Amino acid sequence: MENIDAVLRAADRAAAAPYTYRYDTPAWYPFAMAAYFTAIAGTFPLLMTGRLVLGMGLLVLAVGAFLALTMVLRRRFGTWPSMDGAPVEIRRVFGVLLLLALAVVLVSTIVWQLTGAPGGLLAIFLTSLAVVWSYEFRLYPAAAARLRRRLA
């Protein structure tokens, strides 16, 4: 029975490995993601006011930059693991990220309604910057550390 427990524990460690040891997030990454989210949202006022070329240009530029960033990061760091098989610590922190993203949408929408597009876009930038920074530099590393302690 002891051998089976050891084998199961080793399998659990191997399955969790992609989630525990991750590349160091570059300091510019939260700013890039905040700029991306802001640019995507910024296309709507442009399109709604008839500035189609500028709005579509911004949208194409934002999506193209995001795809280029994704390709560069995947080439540099490898493929990211999916959340389907993630350990509970990682799934939990990803759930927190989703709740924080919902809070970004709600807060930014309220600010947008109260102050107009410039205030709303500023709110999107600042709140998404805070959320991405928190997830990349605080929440995920803490969850990975808890996972490593559990599997030690």
C-alpha cells in the first residue's frame, strides 16, 4: 500500500508541476494588458460616433498586438497549462481572477456612465492594471507556493 501512495503522490506532483514553476512575469506585462483592454473598450466610442476607420484601426491594432504578444510569450516560455486539469489552489485563484475581472467591468461601467468615455477608459486602464498586477505578482505566486507546500 505504501508504494501505491508514493506512486499516486508522484503522479500528483508531476501533474501539478506546470502550475507550480512559472516564468517570472515581466514588469511591463500588466501595463500591456491594461492598455489592451483600454484600447478594445476605446473602439466603441469611436465606432458609435462615426469614426469607423479610426475605430476599426484601433481594434485591429489592439488585437494584432495581443496576438503578437501571445506568440512571443508562448515562444519564449512555452505553452501555458489549461485550467481543466489545474490543482484546486490554482483553480481557486483563477476563480478570484474572474471575479476581479467582473468587478473591473462593473466599476468601469459605473464610472463610464457617470463621467463619460474618458473617465470610463481611465477606470478600465487603472482597474485592469490593478487586477492583472495583483494576479501576476501576488495571487498566483501565493497559490503556487501553497500548492508546492501541499505537495512537498
